Amino acid sequence: MRILSNLLALLLFIVGAVVIFMVLLPEIDTNSSSSFTIINDEEEVKEDVPLPTKLHPEVEKAKEKLKQLAEEQGIDIVITDGIRTKKEQNKLYAQGRTDKGDIVTHARGGESYHNYGLAIDYALKLDNGEVIWDIEHDGNGNGKADWMEVARIAKDLGFEWGGDWPSFKDYPHLQMDFGLSIRELRRGERPSEQTYADEQAEDMG
């Protein structure tokens, strides 16, 4: 009987704590000047640091160099994706889940390097203008897959290639993280060198 009473008291305490928390939570949210929001995985996201609207200058420079070097090898590539908004990212995430199509990403809005101007996707362009995602195509006839040749050039330029990932292979994906994780980027950190210099110059002009 005594054990039952103790259990009942513990249950009442837990219920009371939950009720108090639910009452105080709206007040905390309203009065707090913090720019962080707690998300499901208990990660803090800093909302007062805007996302960039264009590629980081170093990524942009490497992208153009990649196209040039690939062309010198007889390979024509197109950049199919670069900077991506959270809304666009969430739409891609829904594909194969709540929307029709195959799953193409495991990253929600704010969880992709595309959202921070640090990633691009590429594909091959044939002589007839057709864009393909065939990783075995050998258009320049040198006995090597064009796709893998481009990936090798990209890695030499400092890109990380999604095709090297051990689990979810993202063959079109190239990124430069500048030593920053997605968690750090979501907390408002950005590459330390003259970050998004072109964008900042435009804003000041």
C-alpha cells in the first residue's frame, strides 16, 4: 500500500511539472531576446544570421575552373544546382516521401550545404544538347567514364564529392565545407575568410 502511495505521489509530481512547463513555455518564447530556436534534435539554430543568396566566392571560382578543365578533357558539363533556399530543399526532401518520385536527399531545409552557398551539382551535356546523369558514359572515348573524370578534377580543386560517401551516394554533388559542419552553419557560423565578399559589396553599394 505504501509503495502504491509513493507511485501515485510520483505520478502527480510528474503531471504537475508537465503542466507548469506547458504554462511557462509560451511566456519564455515571447519574452526571450534569444535568436535561437530549439528543434527536434535539440540543436540550436540561429535565425538572425541570414542565409546567403549566392555561392561562396571560392566555390564560384572553383565551379568555373571545373567547367574549364573538364572542357579541356573533351567533357561538357552543366551545373544543375547551386544555391538552394530552405523551401526548395524541403521540396526536394518531400520527393519520394510525401510527394511522388525517388528519394534524392536526406537533408531538410537548412541541413544541406546548398543552403549556405557551399555546394553545387553537375551533370554531363552531350553534343546534341541533351543533359544526362550517366556515370558510365565515355563521351571523349578515352576509356574512362566522363563522370568520374569530372569528379577527380573537382576533388583536385578542393571539392568533396558525394560519390565518395559510404552510405548515401550523391554522385552529382560537390561541396566545400571550409571545416564547418552543418550544425555549426545552422548556429550562424560561416567560413572565416572574406565570406560572401561579392554579396556584401553589393549590399553596401
